[in-house]
Amino acid sequence: MNFINGKLLKKGDDLYAQFGVTDIKLPADKANNPALKEYIGQDVIFGIRPEAIHDEPMYLSTMADSTMEVDVDVTELMGAEIYLYLTVGDPEDEPTSLIARVSSRSQSRAGDKIKVAVDMSRLHIFDKDTERCILH
């Protein structure tokens, strides 16, 4: 699982996962969870599994609200899938490293700047101090 230090932000009626320069809106079913209220504006840890990060055009169009630009550092062909080792954010401003598990048909290559879509319905949120799972 990718563990990402970030903040839970409220903008209007919506909640966002913020890490680095990236803000991604939480789906309504997650955002309406009462357990999150005390964590708004607080530092938390987001957990995103590699299989919940996609570079396929179908996901980029259907999950347009949860896309972000990333740099591909390394690709690792594992047979039926490829692991993409990614960096998101400004390299001078403590970037975030991610691993994505994508289809073996992926066209992403090391050195590329690509868009990926994150399946936010599969996001986990942990208390930064206690590491207790707040939301899964």
C-alpha cells in the first residue's frame, strides 16, 4: 500500500485529500462519514493500493475528478502487469512517491510525465499520531 502524508481539507460542502500540490475530491459516501469530522484540517495518512492507481484512458475519462500528473521514474514488467514507480509534486518541495500496478499493455515509460486516475472509493485514511484506521 502507498502511504501518503497529507491533510483532509473541506472546500464548500466537499472533502479533499491534499498531499503536496495535489487535491483530490473524496467521493460522497466517504466524505459523509462522521468519523472524518474531527480530522478536517488535520494531518492524516492516506493509503492507496497500487491497483487503485490507473493510467488506462478508460479510467482517466471516467475518473476525471481524481486525476493527477505524475512523473514515471521506473517501469517494471511483471508478466501480466507493470509496476510504475511514480513521483507526484515538485521535486524541490518534498515530492510523494507512489507505486501503481497497471496493465501490461501500458504505454508509460521511465521519464514520461503522465496522468493517472486514483480510485478514491478505495482510499484508506489513518490517524497520523496513532496510525489507527479512520476510514477504509
